[in-house]
Amino acid sequence: MSGDATMQVSVWRSGDGKEGFQTFDAPRREHQTVLDVVTWIQQHADPSLAYRFACRVGMCGSCAMMVNGQPRWTCRTHVSRVLKDGRLEIAPLRNLPVIRDLATDMTPFFEKWVAAEAVFAPSESREAPMAPIKPDDPRRVAADAAIECINCAVCYAACDVVASNPEYLGPAALNRAWTLANDARDGGQKARLDAISKAGGCHNCHSMGNCMTFCPNELNPTASIAGLKRATVKAALGWGKG
Amino acid sequence: MKVRPHRGHPLWYAFMLHRTSGLLLALFLPVHFYVLAMALTGPDALDGFLALTASTPVKLAEWGLVFLLAVHFFGGLRLLALEFLPWSSRQKTFIAAATALAFLVSTTFFLSAA
Amino acid sequence: MLTLRLYLLQRVTAILMAPLVLGHIAVMIYAVQDGLTAAEILGRTQGSLGWMLFYGVFVVAVAIHAAIGLRVIVAETLGLRGAGLNVFAWGAGLLLLALGLRAVWAVTA
């Protein structure tokens, strides 16, 4: 790749009463990530550009943005994979209020984790002995498949149910609730099933799979939510212990 | 029609097909019921209406209706399996099978009507 | 919008209708073979308690199933919520139920 190749990058700008896309010419480099491009613009073209990142290695979940209309973790998304006709369009994550430019307010996203009771509820005190849980226990295996969430809100931005129903708890919070529903040590099962059975609960999911299509860690919230639906139905019909 | 970039994958198309077919069937049902009730209110009118079904455009429309019913049925079975059975990673195969079966059933109806 | 209760109703009516839809499709393919006439349809269905029950159950299930489905679509695409949404869903369900039962009565009584 030649040293002076450039690409057109449209970046969403908002704040100061104005909003819209602003176009920059940014250098096109090999092995460049979308976050590299945003950082280049902030350092060389417009220092007032607001965006959020921290670890740059796909662990912290803070740099997700809409890239050419799709939610992506920008630090691990190579430009070569998403460039369309030599152009990039970078916007703040969908379904969240925007603070300024590319930085969203993640408060509603995390409030829904709490609303979904997606928090561990201890059933024993710290003095109790360690609970023995075998690695091949079916519930442990189910939880294992869903625990590597980095809270990046890519699934939340991808979900059309969130877009059309602001009450909906969303794939990330429900996926977390599913890991806890499979935690033998958890004592909050009844409260959790109640919390996810309300108007914005798991039953609103249409299994359209946007979340599993875009999850950067290749988790499957669609499957987790299906598991929760089963658990609530079992509990409601009194089949075994939800 | 342009599909937005975050959609446009098989599961989303299956969702859209299920929603659209369900909506169209719900809109068709009142007409269907009204026509059948003509048996009570005006048998001649019913026969006059049924005579229309001999024409090719109406047969094509009927093929469409049977396809809607069948694709909502097979797609619905896929959703019930997705929700009530352990997760299967073969969703794309199931979607293709549901659509193909719906096509088979509706075309069988069409050929039977021809 | 979709609480556990509505979700359960939606899925139970779906499972209930599965064999009915298969039966209905089979009847359609059979009945359409040499054209449709009122006499042929009524000759098969009139005075039959079996068909009355078959299509009676079908109509009740479809009215519930379609009303819940329409409720979700209207809420998600038009943004209708609260009492308005409930009135719409009940209205749609009762309309389908009334028209459907009238049709079943017309062809099977």
C-alpha cells in the first residue's frame, strides 16, 4: 500500500446545537483499524472530536461505534474488512443517547442489566465452603457459552427490538441473566425470572439474530434468550425448578 | 428496497418473512370469513365469487395465499423448535427447508387447482 | 408489550393450530381439484359436527394468535402503547372471532 493513499471518512458530529456527518480525508494504511482512523482524525484533523476507547485490544468494550451502518468494536475491526467503495461512515452506537460526536451515554444500557436482575445474588455467606461445580455440568456448560461478554453494547445497537421498544432489556442484559440462571450458587432465581417476564422482558425477542450476527466475541444472546423463555415457561407451568 | 446494513442476514430475512406473512394472513382472514359467510346470506353471490377462482390471476393469488400460510406454518415450527429445544447451529438450513417446503406445498396446491 | 402471559397464549395457540393448518392445507388441495362451487363445499361441511369443531377451534385459536401478533406489529412499528394498544388488540381479536365464527356457522350448521 503506497504511503500517500487516502480514504474518505464521514464522521458523525453533534453537540453545540449542530449535527450531521463531517467528511475527512484520512491516510489509508496497512493493518489499520477503524479506531486508528478515528484517532488519526482527532490528532491531525480536528482535536475537538469526542470518542471513547481504553484498552485497544478488544477487552474493555468501550470503543464500539456504527461503521458503515453496522455496529463494530472499532479497535479490532480492520479498515480493509469494512471499507466500502473507498469510504467509511462512522457514527455513534445506535439505540443509545449521544453525548457528543461518537460518544454515547451508556447509562440506559447498564440500567437494564440491573432491571433484568443480571447481578449475582449470593445464596451463602463468604464463610461457606466453595460450591463444587463440575466443568461438565450441563448448567455450567450453558453458562460457559455466554460468559465472555465485554459489555460493548454492539448487540444492543444491532437489535431492532430495542430500537422499536425502548423498554426492552436487550440482548446483553438478558444474556447475562441467562448465565446467572445457570449458576447453582445463585439465590435470586425467582426474582430474576419475574424481572425478565415483564413488559420489556425476554418474551419480546423475535429471534432475528442481529445480536449473534454482530457480537464481536461470537456469543449467542439469541440462544441465551431462548433459554430464558424456556425457563420462564417451565416455572410458570410448574415443571421442575426453572 | 434497500435493506439496512445491520440486517440482511438469513435470520433477519426469516424474521421479516414470518412477520410479513403473518400480517398479510391477518388482513386476508376477514375477507376469507366474509366470503364464506355468503353461504348463509347469499348462496348465489358465493357461487359468483367462487367462479372467479377459475381465472389464472386469481389462481396465482391463491398460490400466494397458500404460500403465506405454509411459510408462516413451517417458519413458526422453526421458531418453536428454536425456543423450546436446545439451540441448533443449523438455523440457516432450517430456514431454507421451511421456505422450500412452503414453496412445495403451495405449488402442489396451484397444480392441483390448474 | 409481550409479557409472559401473552407469549404463552401466542405459543399455545400456535401449537394448537399446527395440526389444524396441515389439515386445512390438505383439504384445500383436495377440494380445489375440480373447481370450487358453493354446493361442493357445503355438501362436505354442512351438518357436520366434526368440521364445525375443527374450524371452530381453528377460528378461536387464530383470533387470539393474530390479535397478539398484530398487537406486537402495531406497537413496534406505529409506537402505539398503553390503553390504545389494548383496545386495538382486543378489537382485532374480537372482530376476527365474530367474523370467523359466523363463517363457520354459515358453512357447517
